Amino acid sequence: MRHWTTRLVRLVAVLLAVTAASFSMISLLPGDLATSVLGANSTAEDRQQVREELHLDDPIPVRYVRWIGDAVQGDLGISYRTKQPVAEALGERMGLTIQLVLMAQLFALLLAVPMAVAGALKQGSILDRALSAVQLAMMATPGYLVAIALMIVFAVKLGWFDTTGFVRFTDSPWGSLRSLLLPAIALGLEPVAMYARVLRTDLVSTFDQDFMWLARAKGNSTRRIVLRHALRPSSLGVVTLTGISLGRMIGGTVLVESIFALPGLGRFTIESIANRDFQALQGAVVVLTVAFVGVNFIVDILLGVIDPRTRAVERAA
Amino acid sequence: MTRRPRRMHRGLAVAFLIGGVLSACGGNSPSSGTEPVTSSGGDTTLPSETTEAPVFTNPPTTTSPELVAANGGTLTVSVEGDSTGFNPAADAWANGGHNVARAVFDTLATYDASGKVVPYLAESITANDDATVWTIVVRSGVTFHDGTPFTADAVRQNFQATKDSPAFGSQLKLIDTMTVVDDVTLEIAMTQAWATFPNVLTGDIGSQVGYMAAPAMLADPEGARHPIGTGPFTFVEWVPDDHLTVARNESYWQRPAYLDQVIFKPIPDSTSRKAAFDAGDTDVYYTGSSLEITEYLPMQEAGELNVAIGAPSEPDVVMFNALKAPFDDVRVRRALAMAVDIPRLYEYLEATGVKQPMSGPYADSSFWFTPSNYPEYDPEGAAALISEYEAEIGPVVFDFNGNQDPFITSYQELFQSMWAEIGAEANIVSKAQSENIASVISGDYQITLWGGIGGGDPDTDYPDFHSATGLNFSGFSTPEMDAALDAGRALTDPDARKEQYAIVQEILGDNVPFIWTGSNQFGVMSKASVQGVGQFLLPDETAGQAISGGRLMLKDVWVIQ
């Protein structure tokens, strides 16, 4: 119990630190929020009035405390760009981005695991080297190019998918999965190499363990050995990576959502930056931070489930 | 497969060059390059605005006599980005916002097909002799989508909202008092003469004052999210960054629109926007890239889609510094202009059939166009002028500025080769765009690629041509041209103004401070089943201007069911 309490306290501390840092950084960004709201032709008096209404002249720490006080009550302010409450705007967009990232992670793992297993079983073979080359190519190809190429081939030329647009899962589960498949592939391709290489290395290491020799001696099939005995102890690294790579993936949603014209959190973030919509940007940063920290919190829990030794080690520490 | 990237690259490069110059220059009003204007307003005395009339060089071809416009259908139009809201007095719009606004709102004035400002939602817009008092008479029997009547007081409230707006108040700062004479008549006293007042009532980039919103919407703090106008379509829903839907206004004051619905879909990435149209996910796609338009023209000829070309906007130019040798001598300027083979340029730009050659700041189709002595292509004559100059003064060697984009550099090389043929030696200088702009502003250049001059109402070119503005970067001016520019600014009668601007064009043609390399135009591509893009009927059933930059009129568009 103490273990989880400690982690929760850490989680809150991280959230406070990140929101304070992001609040400060956003406040220090060039550009005047009052000018963004009122336009460049506004008078100095009007801009001053907006500054007073939004308390922009207060010191940053004072503004942060006021903001965090409102934020814990669910009030993230109003987006000047969409005229919506920021919390409402984020709520509308969150589902899409969560689904997109989940599909991208799933795609990455579905591709990485078989590649890793094949590579580990056939170490040093032509297949292993070929897979390694393919993974490197995946890692080196910019997501923007992948997204455009997927769109041109599968949406424009073949017509299998729509180029843009999002169908909500609640409206049509199949339509929803279909609408995000190309963006998910574009987003999920990059981490494939990382996942596959780490998992392959861990599998190779696991294959040398004594219990694996025992499993082989018992006459288990390769398939059974891999699925029942090798994958679980070898997956600690890749599970950890999945959590860490979420940060990169969230960054990737900015690009992918813009290319596929998806109304998600990534596009909301970039539009907020472009329009100096600081309230909305701060709200988006908070949500993305919570997501990142939260997912890594869950990953920690998963690691304990996968390998109870990690909990024991932490307790001992 | 190898051709595609090159074409895309060129499109980007040209857009970069022009866009950069325009944004940095700031000499013209934001609307100057994009709006076409017009001519007579029937029995009204509208001072005409602007530019050139639309040139529909590629009218839609699929309309055949047996096709009859019919109600029905949904049109999906991609736009470049979403707007911050739809309050004309508070939210500054790019093309996307204007397209929504043109569906939901009507403007007090608009452009007829010849490019002249004419009353639209207003019955008439007239001025007293010195343009210090304007009278707007609105159409009777028009109602907003919320059922409230459109009256002179509604116009007053719209103007007042703009005057009170921190963002747009400056646009109407010359309005002193507004008096509602009766239900349909509004009298506006200006603090000083304002001859071009109707120009700002047309609802274009930089002039949103003309869009008439329901007073209830203006008073509602949430009104920007639920626009209410008198336009051909009523607002249905807006999901920011995803779509905005409007539906036919059955109670429209003109013949109701044909389309059941229009969905505006913001797609910020230009490649994706084009791909969405190519894949059939959107019905209408507009672009300012002549390369892309050219790509679609064969498909139009094959009946696979329609292409409508909009009114010409600000031309591209090569600008001389008339204060620096060798370009302080008109013979050299004239010779270099005579050496430029425009069709060869267009072939290189892959813009043949889209860009239109020009001989001055206004396209031939413009109301404002008057012929001048601007030189024709004549390499032999040009070589003779260069020889004459060399014999008297010395060799013609100069620096030719452009930005660092490789495509721009190779475009400059084309000029360089044409000038070399007449004995003039150009050294290409590639600078960072900001650096080149700074050079031009400080007068530290000899000749450069440039833009943002001409194309709009002639008065918007005042800073570029007058000697006393500090923005006349070519350095060329004459007392006669200054006088004509001053006189044109003070007149309200379009024909009288045109006489003054004819003097300006004549002087520019004689002295060649610019090489006019052609107009820029928007193309609007639509599916073969979509009819009427590029058509816009005014209340008297005469043609209005349907495409202005990337801004479209959709009330006369219909879909073959």
C-alpha cells in the first residue's frame, strides 16, 4: 500500500512541476495574448483592459497559483480561438487522440513482436539481417513522408480509405477504426524498430537461461516455448519503452493529425501555438502531461505484474 | 512518377516568393491584390473599387443544355484552416472564414463581373458631392435567419459593432455619425471625404464590415459560434477543426440556393487538401498555384472535372531601382522589358493558360485598364537600345536580386539568359528573403523580383507610385503621376477616377519602372457532377464575381443528382 501511495505522491509532484514549468514557459513565449485576442489594430487601452481581465500583468507565480486553483476545479479557461471552454474543447478531442495512440501502439507491437521473435530465433541469419535493415529504414523514414505516401497510395490511388476525417467509435466502431488506420500506421511505424530490437535482444538473452533449456528438454514446440516461456520475461524492456515512447508519439500526433485533418489533441495544440491561444495551449499541455505520466505510472504497475521481482527490489530499496 | 515532386516544388517556391514579398511589403491594403472590382451600379453612384474583372479562361465545360439546375445534394468544400469564430466585427478571416461568411451572410455591396462595386444587400449606396455624407438604402422585406427584419438600424448596429471592435474599429474610424432616417435608410456622416467607402462593404480580405449579421447575434457573447445572417445558407453546426455545416435558407430574399447543405472542412496541410479532392473526399478544391491548376486542365478537357479560374490578383513584377545606374536611364529599363519573352517564362513556370500577360498594374479585363506604351517583346530593338547606352555611358552590368530558393534562382537564370541575348549582363544575387526585402526598403539594390503591386483598386497602389509615401521602392515618380494619384483619391465617380489612373498607366508604360510578368489567379476545381462553380448571379440576374482569390460564392452552385 505504501508503495502505491509513494507513487501517487510522486505523480502529483511531477504534475505540479510540469504544469508550473510549462505555465512559465508559455507565459514567456513571445507574443502578447491581448494582441492575439484583439488583433494588431487594437488600441493600447483595449489591450490593457484584456490584460487586466486575464490578470496578465500579475507575476507568473501568482497567475500560476490562480490557474492551478481553477484547474483542479475543472476550469481551464476559455479558448480565444474556438470560443469554447478549454476543458470542453479538450474533452471533445481526447477520445480521438487516445484511440489514435492506442491503435498506433498496437500496430507497432503487432509488427515488432513477430519481427523480434523471428530475429531472435534465427540470430545472425539473412532473415535477421534483413529484418534489421527493414527496421532501420522504418526508423529513418520521416513520419510526414509515411503519412503522405500512405494517403496517396491507399486513399487517393486505391480508394480504400478516406484521406481525412474521423468517425467516432460510438457512431460506427468499424468506421472509426478505418478512419484512423492510416494515421495510426504513420504514427506507429517509427517505434517498430526500437521495440523489435530491444525485444529481440531480450529474447536472445532469455533463450540462454536455464529454464529455457529445461523447456526445450521437455520437448515443447518452439511456438510454445516462445509464447509460454520466453516472451513474458523478455518483455520488460519493450513494455518500459512503450511508456517512454508515448512522449514521442504524442509529439507525432501533432503532425499526423494535421496531415489527416483530424480534430484531436495534437492539432489542437499546434493550432493553439499558431494562434497564441495560451489558455488552450496550457490546458493541452496539462492533459498531455497527465497522459504521459499516467501511462508511465500504469507501465510501472504492469512491470510489477509481469515480473514481481521489480516490486520486491523497490520495496527493498 | 519523377515529374511530380518537381512540380510541387515549383509551386511552393513561387508561393514562397510572392507570399513573402507581400507580407513584408505592406504597402497595399490586405485586399488590394485579391479583389476584383467593378463598374456601374445601375442608377446608383457607387465609386467603383478596384481591380480587374474576372477572366474565366476555363469555364466549366460539363454544363450541357439538357442539364437543368435542381435542388439537392451536399457539397463538401475544403478550406485552409478553421476560424476563430464567425462574428464579422470580431474575428479576422482568411479564405476559409470568408467562404463560410459568404454562405451565411450577405454583404451590402459586391462586385459585378466587370470588377465594379455594386450594391447587393443594399438597394443603393450613394454619396453627396464631396463624399462626406453617404446614404445606404437597404432592401425591403429581407429577414435574418432568426426571423428578425433586416433594416437600416441593423446596418447601423453592424457598423457600430465594428467601430467598437478593438480589432476592426480603425476600418470605420472616418465615420462620424450615423442617422437612421427610416426603416430602410441610413445616413452616414464622415469626418472627411471618403470616396472609396463602398469598397469596404464588399466582404473581402481586410474588409469584413460589409457582412451583415443579425443584431441578436452581435449582442450574444456566444454569437460568433452560431452565426446568423441573411445569406443563402443557414448555420447548422460547427465542430472546430473538423467541419462547419450550413443548410439552404428556404426564405432567402433571392431564389434560394440549390444545394441542401454545404460542409466546410478545414484541412491545413496543402498536400492533404489536394489529396482529399483527388480521392473524391471533397467536392471542391481551390488553389492559387498555377502549377496545380495547369495539372487539372487536361482533366477538365476530358470531362473528368471542372476548373473555374478566378479574377486576376496582384501581378508578379521585376522591379527596377530607377535611382541607380544603369536603371536611372529609361532606355535600359525599356530594353530589359523588351527582352523578356513572357510565353517562355510561362512555359518554364508550367503556367501557360493560367497566368495572364499584363502591360501595367491592371489586367486587360479590368475596368481600370487603359492601354499604354509599355514595350512589346522585341529583342532586336532591345539590343539596339543597349548598344546605344553602351556607346554613350558604358556596359550594362548589374546585380539581379532574388531569394535563396533554388527554383527562384533558376527562374532568374532564365531572365539572365534573355538579357544576355541583348548584351546586358545580370549577376544573380541570392539573398535570404528578409535580407532582400531589407535591401529593397533601404534602396540598396539595382533590380529584383517583387510582388504586391497593382491588381487592386488603383488607390491601393498610391504608396507604391507616389513620391511622398516612403514606400515607393522603385524610386520612380513624376509630378504628373503624383498629381493624378492625388486627384484619383479625391474623386467618387468611377469614370472620372479612371481618367486619372489612365494618366498613371501611361506614365508607367512610358517609363517602365516595372516589368509586368503576369497576373496570379486562383483556380477552383470541382467534381464533374458539380455545376455552377464560377457563376454568381446578382439580384438583377446579371453576372457577379463568383471567385475572388480563394473566396467563393456558392448560392448558384448545384449538383447533378
